[in-house]
Amino acid sequence: MNSIENETEENMEAIAQAQAIEIQDQINQYLKQLSLESLQVVADFIAYLADKESVEATQELEEIPGFAESFAKGNKDITHGRIKPLEQLKRKY
């Protein structure tokens, strides 16, 4: 990927992040107006959406040929001390 493509991708990510913040602010304004019962409905719906996205992401990973086996091998390697999780490496630096 060249520098122009990197810059374009970074710009798109910044725009998407700004849009997300704007939407979250809008949602917060609406939430302040809701009754307790309506807030519970919103919370349940958000939980449903989050779970749905998680399931879809898992299904997407499972469709990658050899992913499950590679993931299992990686976990086994970590368990047996053959490799270290990235979090442990980051702590050293």
C-alpha cells in the first residue's frame, strides 16, 4: 500500500470515527428524554445488536479455511509456553 492509499484510509477512518461520535452524542440526547421502561427496552435492543455483531464476526472467522485449527494451535502454543501473548510483550517496552 502506498502513502496516498494509507493517507486516504486514515482520513476515512477519522471521518467514520467523527460520525460515530456525532451519532453517540445524538443517542445520548435522546436517552435523557426516555422513561425508565423505555431505557430498559433500549438497553435490551443494544445488547441484542452487540450479540448479533459478535455472532456474525465469529461466523466470518469460522469461514476462513484453516482458521479454527490455527487458532487452536496458537492457544496450545501459548499454554505450553512456546510463544507469549502480545500483551506480555507490550508490557516489557
